[in-house]
Amino acid sequence: MNIKAIVRDRIVYLLQLAKENAKTHPERSQRYVQLALKLSTRHKVRIPKKFKMSFCKICYSYWIPGYNVKVKIDKKNKIITYTCCCGNRHRFKYKRNDKQKVANEKDR
């Protein structure tokens, strides 16, 4: 098996463990995220997109909306703002799916 595939599997496993332990053991969860980031930089493997936007890159805490992160949606500018427990803000653009647009236009 390829080393990069093994590392990618290990990163996914660590991030799943971080998700499971985010409420019960936040320090352990932060450590799992930190290890996953260290593996990805050491072996030049990308973190999967579904996990990439689910933790803070400053304090390494795994985000649970309403528990350790505040979520604000700006519909005008199409931006989602995550305010982490460490005080840092992360902004992501979002785009509405074309399927949803078509479904909404058909309803009119």
C-alpha cells in the first residue's frame, strides 16, 4: 500500500476521533487535530475537504456549532462567519446549488 494512502487514512481516523471527543475531552480532541495537521504537512497529503473547514487552525479545536463556535450567516454577501472559542473569526463564502435555484424557480 502507498504511504500517502496510509497517511490519508490515518488523518481521517484522527479527525473522526477528534469529532467524537470534542465535547467530552476537548484537550484530547485538540491533540488529535494537531497530530492530523502535522501528518499532512510532513507527508504532503491534503486534508479532505469535509474535514478541512471543521476545526480552528489557530487553537486546533474541533467545531461544534452552538457549543464552542458561533455561526453567523450573511445572506447579502453570502458569507458564513465562524467565531471560535479562542476569539478568532473564520469566514467562508458559500454558493447556493443550481438544483435548489431550479427547484425554487419551479415553485413560483
